[in-house]
Amino acid sequence: MATIHTELPQDRHGHHGEYIVGQTLKTFSNPGLELWFDVNYIAGVTDLDLILLDNQVGLYLIEIKSMKIDAIQEFTMTDFVIRDNQKKTHPKSQLLTGSLKLRDHLKRFPKLKDKKNLPFLQSTVLWSEITRKKGRVRPPSQPSLGRRPQHGRAGRQRSRFRTGPMPPKFQE
């Protein structure tokens, strides 16, 4: 079984995704899996939804977003907008801040003062209410996360994730 170092998340308003992920991960039979939920108790470190350590794949910082795909109006590399044009803090920014602050905290330990001893902190966003199928192929009348090139200021091409019909090349 996985080792859970903190309390499992409760099913409360605004945190249903964390609850679902906790209930799912607690059933994993991997003895090398260690989990810390809702890490908000380390001085100087911002709130981290989940720290996952697997002795085979490494250490992950995970930001859990619990929303349905049709609640997302725009998701780009820098912008995160939900319905009614509500701009939200981008999960990538949340993870970067959390990662840097956690690294600074870990450097206080004598064994980790040397940079080469610090663990590599991988980070990812977990969309608890969006399945791979829902994120890729949707009827044209419903939003879908797709990747399409857009031209930036200097004519450079950049990737954007927007809601809307999926471009034909991404449909399966």
C-alpha cells in the first residue's frame, strides 16, 4: 500500500478534486509510493495540493484542478480563463512558486546544501474532472482543449490551448 504522511483530503467545497485523487491513490498497492496532501504547513512554502514520491519515477509536485472542461474558456501557456472571462492564477505559476520555495526550504538541511543532492522536483497539473477522451475529442457544439498555433507579436509562432471545436488534425 501507498504510505500517506498526511490526512486524506476531505470532500469540501472547492476541493472535490483533491478528495477524488486522495481516494484513488489510497487504493494503490505500490509500497514505494509516498503521498503528502495539502502541504500548507511548512514555513515559507506556498500551498501544494499533492507531493508524490515514487521510488522508481521520482518526486512530483501536483496542482489539482477540479473543473469540467466546459468551465474553461481559455488555457494557454500563460493565461487561464474560466467562464465569464474570470482570469485565474495559472497552475504553472502556482507550481513554479511552490517548487522554488520548497527547494529553498530543503536547502536548509545539511545533506541537501549541495545542489547535486537536491531531488529533482517535477511538476504537473492534474485535471481531476477531465478525462483524456473528453480533453481530445468533443462534439463541435461543446468546448474542447486543443492545440493550435497562433502568431505572437514578432510573427513568432506559439502554442495556445483554447476551448472550441477541435482542429481536424487532432481528432482521432
